[in-house]
Amino acid sequence: MDTAITLKDIGMIILGVGLILLVYYVIHLLRTLILTAKSVNRILADAETISEVAARRARETDEIISDVSEAISSVSDIIKGQQSTVGAFATLINALGSLKNIFSGGKTDDKTVNNKSAESKKREKKAGISD
């Protein structure tokens, strides 16, 4: 008994083996795709939770900022209303400084009074101001 294999039969065998390999790869791809989809769902759920927390914190921060702004505004109004008191304190401090200079013999620090700092000289040079 002779069995003859033709080119057509060899082509069909190759196609059959290729089809079996293709089915194996598609099954493997679908398994991987399912695992990936589950992982993406977990990540998206975490991202949703994080965005909810961030939104809540942003609302809380916005409320805190408005409260701080109101507090600063009220402090500013108080300071504006009591500028004369602040001016009186500044005058008192200047008077105490002058009194100290009188008792110390009128000596002043030559470096701070008579000489300009290097930084102020640089600023004046840039601005074109000269002595």
C-alpha cells in the first residue's frame, strides 16, 4: 500500500497547524487582555477615589483661604484705624534711639551712617545716581 502525499495535502497540513497555533495565540491573548482589563479597572477605581479626595480637599482649602483672607482684611482694617498708634510707637522708638545716642556720647557707627553699603552703591550706579 502506497500513500502519496501531494502538494495540496502538505498545504492543508501546514494551514491546519497554523490555524491551531493561531487559536492558541488568540486564547493566550484573551487571557492576558482579561487580566489587563481587571488591572485597569482597579486603577480607575483608585483614580476615582483619589480625585474625590482631592476635590474634597480643594473645597476645604478654598474655604480656609477665604477665612484667612477675611481675617487678614479685618486685621488690615484694624491697623488702618490705629495708624496713629503705630506712628506713636515708631516716634517713641526713634526718640529712644536718639536718647541712646546722646548718652553714648553722640558716637555713631561710621560704617552704617557715613559709608554707603556696597549693595546700595551698586543700585545707585545702575540707576545713574551719583554723589
